[in-house]
Amino acid sequence: MRLSRLMALPFLVSFTLIGCASTAPVRYGMNFQPLRPAPIPYHMVIDPFTDVRPDAERTQPKCSLGNDCSTSDRDFKPGVSTQIAEVLAKHLVKAGLIKSAVIREVDDSVDQDPGAMRVLAQEGVDIVMTAQLAHFTGFQSGTNPAGMMFGALGVLTEAIANKKSVKGQVEYRDLRIIDIKQQRVLWTGNIGHQFERQEVFYNGHVAYALEALKDANGKVAIKLNELL
């Protein structure tokens, strides 16, 4: 059994190196420690993010063996920007910050409309968050075609001999956190996370976009915790 597992390793690694992934939802593990011992009994509404990503981040060609791989919307189920807002909502609740958070369309100028804020307050909304999704991308460099000539073992050997670049970037631009009941903007600004490093074994280009997303959402959670 042990030998068969070792023999299977190069094949598993080769698929990882290719980085190919079927269409999947935008999500990641949320097994982190809560930021608070108990959540504040607030109800948050997150407006579906306005998608202002560069076209290249949404329309990259399909990944193929031996080529560099960058994420595109073809890697994920439809409604990427809305899915990201939903993941952030879940993250903030899992982080123990607030009691609940839902995705719901609100007017972009809600913070300048006292009447609209009163209506939201009457509906039990405490906090509204709006933002533009400026970046959501993952990248891994391709394998050397020369190594591919020797099959899965060649791909494995080439990967170990030559580390490859991986990157991830997520940015929320013009993020606003609005206190509905006090009718004031608590904070506005940009929050994001990006990295670039060398690796031997790839997790896949999709995994690096999700890694950056998790870290960016962690920064949003820290900011919200400071404000509340």
C-alpha cells in the first residue's frame, strides 16, 4: 500500500502543477479563532460589490499544461463579485464580530440619505458595508515543457529543481462601513492583500486567489473590530 501511494505521488503532483480546476464556488476554510468572546448583536447588510476588476482578471484563457495560469471567472460559479460579498459576510460572522450579515442591494449613496437610513434602521439593520471589487486573481507559472517529455516523473523532477512563482491579489476599493442608526460613516478606504513567492509544489492558481481573499477578509474583520 505504501509503495502504491508513493508511485501515485508524481501523478497527483502533476495535476497540481497544471493547476486545472473545474468550475467551483468562491469559498475557503473558516477554522480561525473568533476575534471576540461574544459577537455584538448587530445585523449587517453588505451591498453586492461593484465589479471594477480589469478585464484580464475576468477573461483569462483556460489554463493548459506547460503554460502560466491565471484565474478567470471561468474557474468559478457565476456571480463572482456577489459570491465574494457572501464569503465576506460569512467570514465576519465566523470571526465572532456580529450576530448576522446578509447580502442585499442598497443605494450607493445611502449614507447621504437620512430617510433611507431610517427605513433600514426600522428594519433592524445596524451596519451597511459597500465596496468596489478592484482585484481578485491568482497565478502560478507553468512547468518546463522539457520536463514534461518524461511524463509525470519529469514534471515532478522539474518542479523540485526549479521553483515557480505564485501570486495572489484581492483589493476592495472605496470600502465604506456605515452606522445606520447613528447615520454616519464609520470608515472609508481601501483594504486588500497580495503576495508573491516561490514554491515547489503548487496548490493551483485558484487556491492562490482564495488565499489572498481569506487574508483580505481577515483585514476587513480586524478593521471592523476596531471600529465596533
